[in-house]
Amino acid sequence: MDSEKLRSLQAPLKSKYKDDPDSAVVTLSSEGKIGDGVTCKVDTGKAMVEAGLHPATGGDGMAACSGDMLLDALVACAGVTLGAVSTAIGVELGEETKVTAEGDLDFRGTLGVSKEASVGFKDIRLTFHLETDADEDQIASLIKLTERYCVVFQTLNNKPNLVTGHKIV
């Protein structure tokens, strides 16, 4: 997609959201159904994914790990945002461009082995592997704007208000 096509797709949305800010607020949702063993089946809208325990917590590795899925979501969002930003600012990226994420977990926390060990990722590293002729200033701008507009990156970087609830069915 070129920058003109992207602008033409987004211009009416930007105008609408500017005129009616409430129309820009969209609630996304996800649902999972408890499966066999210690699994949860999540309908992603494109495929059914069965999540389960990571092998480091007793899983057999046959089900997707939700920690991996979190990193997958970060990579997907950052990759889409990188592509949109590069298109918008005219930085060409080659086919070898990719995004990777790595995260460090201490499973002692998840398994309740140590109260000192945190539950969740301690560190996450997001890396952009760029095939481009862009100069350092263009690359810095590309990364800065990708970080700024990537929903998952910003959500992880700025803790959202998170509440839990329950319903009896």
C-alpha cells in the first residue's frame, strides 16, 4: 500500500473522530472457554487457539502459552504499526524487515515457589530488524512513531486500569 492510499482510507475516519470523539472509542473483546485439562480455547476471530500451561509450569507444549501469545500480540501490533508508519512517512522497508519480541519470566513466581519472584514478564525486548536505505534520522523517527502509535506497546508501557469481575452462568 502506498501513502496516498493509506491516507485516503484513514482521512474519513480521522475527520469523523475529530468531529465526534465518542465515535472513536471502540470496545474490543475476547472470550475463552475452559477446555480439557488445564486449557482455555480462545476464538481469535481468525482461528481457534487452545492455550495451556507452558512446559516450565507443567504443560506438555501442545497448547499455546499465553505469555507467548502476549509477545505475539506485541509483535503483530508493532509490525502493523511499523508498516503503517513507514508508509505514511515514506520510508521503504524491504521484505526481510521483521519484528521480534523476547520476554524474561521467572516461573518460581507463577508456581508460587518464591514470593520474591515476580509473576509476569520482568523484561521485554522488542527489536526491529530493518531492511531499508533510510538514514539514521529517518529510522529514529520510524521507531519513535511506531512506539507512540502501537496499541499493545503503549498498553504494556502504560499500565491500564484493570478490573476483574464475575458472572454466574
